[in-house]
Amino acid sequence: MDSNGNKRGSKRKAGRPKNKMKRIDDLGKKSEEIVRDSVQPVDQRTVLDLDAIVRDYISRTSEFCKDGQEICIGNPLSTMCHQCQRNDKGRVVVCNNCIWKRYCVPCMTTWYPKMTEDDFARLCPVCRVNCNCKSCLRLPKKDKSMADLKFTNEEKIRYSKYIIPMLLPSLKQLNEEQIREKQVEAKIQGVSISKLEVKKAKCGLDERMYCDNCRTSVADFHRSCSSCKYDLCLICCEEFRDGCLQESPEEVITQFKDPGSPYMHGFSEPKHRSCKLDETVGEGCQQKSTLGDDTSEKDHLKSKTEWKPCIDGRISCPPKTLGGCGKGILELKCIFDKDFVSNLLVAAEELSGKHKLFLETPGQQCSCFDSESEIGIDKMNLLKAASREGSSDHHLYCPTAVQLQANDLSHFQYHWLKGEPVIVKNVLELTCGLSWEPMVMWRALRQPKNLTRPQLLDVAAIDCLKWCELDVSARLFFNGYQEGQFTSFGWPLILKLKDWPPSSSFDEHLPRHCVEFLSSLPFKEYTNPRSGYLNLAVKLPEKSLKPDLGPKTYIAYGNTQEANIEKLKQLQYAQDEMEFHGTVVKSEGLGSKQQDDNEEKIKESEENPRNMVSSSLENNIEGIDHPEGGALWDIFRRQDSLKLEEYLRKYYKEFRHIYCLPLDKVVHPIHDQTCYLSMEHKRRLKKEYGIEPWTFVQKLGDAVLIPAGCPYQVRNLKSCIKVSVEFVSPENVSECIRFAKEIRLLPRNHSAKDDKLEIKKMIIFAIRQAVMDLQTLHLENQWKPLNLLENGKTLKERRWGR
């Protein structure tokens, strides 16, 4: 018999919860004895009156009973721990606030190491909304709206006036491209532009159209074959007529053979190496592509010479060897209405003139400085991160999250307009304290088997020594994260998981963590991926195919020792991005005893100059030895990117990638993401080219905001869990357009080739939204808005551009 009078193994009748209100009356004379013996108080505040317990229990139960349903509530006299659901672990601490939740001492010390027993007695984790037991982690957070923003009409008007002048230059450029192509088409048809007829393309909201020549996304006007599905963007059309068509280089073979562990640890030369390398592409040890034979290459070149524009400006479909059919004519088509962009530009320019809107530029100085170079009264919010000669931008704006106020947004915009990174400290203080420890996240991801969503029990981790993927169970990975792992040669094993769980299911698998992350974001007007008004990515229609901008998790082991083969996040370009440190494992938790035992082996392999271990100068970086320091950042200025590329092209053979083999060639030294600059390289870079990055240590709870166009690299000093989200700010639209032009010229099988951002389409929808808000919210009765749509339909009656 169990405590409820049921035979063990027998089924309880339906509709009879385990603990019911009438059980209170059956406690009998032993109730007071049970409280005294089973629930041992921490101090006098935990000793509770039995009558008060019963009265409060009945009161709380009646509040939870709705629509005649009985809700199961824990017995206040039980010793069952809420965390582990066991009653055999000894003493438990009862919460004085809710009375019904108890936690055993082992669970308190294991899962809540920063909370004292007095903290549990005052407010238990359930009352603090940060309980990390399995059942609570899997429950969706009730108030998901806390992660969404609500803006007043005044704020919408102010932000719309800020967005329009920022995006007008880009919209004008897009409109000029369309006008040039419409002029060509009007000449072909023999009509004026005003009478030009342009067919609508069949492209739904949930579809993304790409140019079949350069593989970049198509925002609106393009040419499409009348016989097949070949599409050509406007830029390719202009280049084709001018005889300088830029075509993506063909896919080529990139093969690497494992040279063996002794070579990778610096003990021997490679035994085997077969590498036909005409380009370096992305991550992974197997780059799958094919080189055409001599015959196919000759046919390809012959097809290119035969594919020429017609005399009247028409473009025929390219031959089959170039991806077309060779029969049809490329007709001009549009995704939006024919004059949609032109009318939108007229409306935006009229609003800009009416409200005297102008392009924001950074002022001479902010409150951080008294003069151009002297630190002012706001010096506590500055972090020195560089020592450049002839420059005054050595310090970064570094406010504390709890001290941020509404007027700090303009201060942030001052530094953001200048292309400077911003660091916000202690964002965890704005959260309810939900644990980001790896084993907590692991328990949240271990769903019951009867759920429809897939179980994430195995992961594809990247070995940062070989830079190859390997399959490992999630539990083994997280155990190594906390305890540390070593190779057979005594080197620390450095593994990382990128975007796990996938950002598309981050909210589904970790709902409470997702809401906690979004609610803690600084400068939410920019960074909130759902409702940030100044985040252009949220301007896309609700049902449209949107770019995957996060949240994304990066879980990686770390090591304070720098070696050229250890790259956790190689040099790459940033889009607007915010990266937040959720947790940092202390150095003593990384298998330090085993590390000491293998110290001699590591030193022996380090004597090989090929490994290029850094000198002790790295220890001079502020925060490098901080107990909560997790990652070392190097962020370069935008204006230094060309010199940085030149340096990497000059010394690329000194860098190593897959299987620690030297690079034979680079396509684009930054987009390839194959180089990590060691301290020696950074010294040489400053000496020869006069450029230096902002270098700093990201600590637990710090959020780093990186402007688009700034090359950066990251190296973990300790095992860390980082969560990042990308956003598109109005200030950096021109950098996103430049980024799209660069990836247009990359080979087709390059890891950075895919243009998922669709920045031109974002610009259209962002200005549309700003115009709509100004038309409907500001001086609505005094000014008649332009009719941007056809047939007299209002702005809200018709889905824009479809």
C-alpha cells in the first residue's frame, strides 16, 4: 500500500489526483510530529505553524481550482524534493514564501551553488522563476510577452524619422538600377517608360529568388527566361551588356588527407598529403566538389564566347553549359508592383522634406570625453582596448546593464555610427537567474520520447585541432566541457558546437532560456529579433522567408594557452551582432590535475617552432587572468579591413587549417574563415601596416555588440556557453550592401556564398513601414498621404508588393 491507500502497481482511478484537499483532514495527531522530525528548519524563520499551513494550503488550492477541475498541489508536510522528486536524501528546506516547495541539501549544492539555504527559505527557485528541474525547464514560460517590445506612437514616429534618412541613399541606388533597366526594356518594346508593361514574377512570400549566374538574392526587378527557369539579376544584366560579366568561379576539388596525430602534435612531418587546392572553403575536413575535365572546360569557355547580347539590348537565355536552355529570351519581370519602389522613394523624400529629416552623423564628442582625447566624467563606462598611434579611438563604450537608461540609447548610437563595438557588462543581473550551466541545458534537451520534436542526443562537434567534425553523444561532450579532456599526446582536447540546438528550434527546445535571453538584451530597440523597431530584419512580412539570425548558441571548450592550431572562431566579417556570455567554467574545473601530469608532453611538442606558441606578452591584456574571463576578442576597425586582407594574402602560408596543414591558397582571406592571428602576427601586423585591433576579455555576463563590417576573431580562455543574435541596424546598411557585393564574387561552393540576408528587400520593407507609420500616426488629419498602391486601396487593405 502507498501513502494514498492504493495498492502498488495498481492504476489510480481517473480524475483522482495524488494529493487532494480532503487529505488535509486525514493527517491526524501525527501532523505536528511529521513537521518537527521530517522538515528540519534552517533557522527560526522556517518553523511554521501547522494551522497556518493548513489554512494557507486550502486557500491556495481553492485559488488554483478552476472550472471544477482539481489541481494537484504538493503536500506541505512531505519531504519530497522538488528538484529530484526523491525523499531519501536527508534534510530539506521549505520555502517560506510558497510553503509547498522543498529542496534537499544535495540538490541545492549541486544545481544552485550560488544560493544559500537562507535564500531557499526566503524564496525558492520556483518563486524566483529560475528553477532548473526537468519539469520546469520543459514548461513553456507563461509570459512570453516579456520578451516582446511595445512602442508608443511617439516612439514609432521618432524612430521612423531616424530610419528614413538612413535608408534613402540605398533606396535611391536601387531605384536608379531599376530605371536603367526599364529604359532598356522600353527601347526594346518601342514604348515610353510610362507605358511600359512589366510582368509579375511568381514568387511567394515563403520563397527566395536567386540569380542563376552570381547566386545573389533578387529583391525585385530581374530577367527571367521565357522557356526555362533561368533568372538573371539587374547587376549581371548590366555587366553582360558591357562585356564584363562577373561569374562565380566554378567549384573545384579541395582534398586533405590525415597526416597522423604525431604530425598534428608537432612530433613529425606529414606522412600523407594529397591536396588539389584552387580555393579554400569554410569548415569541415571534406570539401566536396568536382573539377571539370579539359573537354568540359573548353566547352564552358566556348559557351561564354558564344553567349552575347542582342543588338537591340535583349538578352537570350545562356547555353545549357552555363545553366540555361539556349532557346528563350530573358524577359523583364518584377516581384513588387512595377512602380512600387519609385512611388515609395517619392513618398519617403516628401516626408523627409516635410519633417526636415537629415542623415545622422556622429558628433565631435560624447560624455565619455572632455575633449577629443581626454577622458571625461563618464570614465567608469570606458574600457581601454588599443594603443594606436595618431588615433583617439583607443577606448570602447562599456556601460553596466543595470545602469542603462532611456537616454543611453542616443549615447549608444553615437558610438555605433562611428563603427565602434560596445560592451555591456553584467546583463545577467537583469534576468531572473536561470542557470546556463551545460548540464542544466542538457537536462532541458532530454525530452520524453513521446514528444513529436526530435531528441538531440548526439551532436556533431568540431575538433579544433583537426578542424574536422566528429560525432559524439551530447552527454560526453558536456562532461568534457566541465571536466576537461586530453588527447593521447597530452594536449587539451578543444571541441566546439556551433548553433546547437539549431536556432530554428531554440525557442522550442529551450523556451525558458530563450525568453530569458531575449528579456536581458541591451538596447532592445536594435537587438530584439522579434520586435526591435530599429532592427530592419523584423520589418519583413510575418509569413515571408526570413534569414536565420538567431538566437544561436556556441558551446566550446577553452584553454588559456594560445597556439596557432587552436582556433575557436577564426577571423571573419561581422554583420551587426550581439554575443552574450551565459556561463564560464573556472580553470580549476578543466581537469587541472591531468593537465599538470601532461605538462612535460605539451612542452616537448611546443619546442617545435611550427606550433608558434605565443609569448608572455598576452598576459598584459587587462582581464586575461580574471576568474570570470571567458573569451579573448580581437575586433578590427572597418577602415583597416583592406590592409588586413593585404597582410593575410602576404602571409597566408604561415596559417594552418584542416589537419594542421599549411594553407596553399586563399580565395578571400576573411570570408574563408581559415586564419587566426596569434600574438606574433598581431605584432607584425602593427609594425608593418600600422593597424591594431581592439583587444579585450569578455567576462561572464558581458554582451559584446559588433558593428557590421568589422573583422573579428575570438578565442576561448575557458569553456564557455555563448548565445548570439544578429540584427540589421539602419546605420550599417551600406556595409551590408558591400558585404553582399563581396560574396557575389566568391566561388559557388564557398561556405560564405549564400546571400540569405536579402538586404535590398529589407530596405524596401523597412522604408515602407516607416512611411506607413509617419503617414498614419503623425499629422494624420493635416496631411494627405501619397497613394502608393493601385486601385485606390489603402495601405492596410492590400498586402504590399504581392
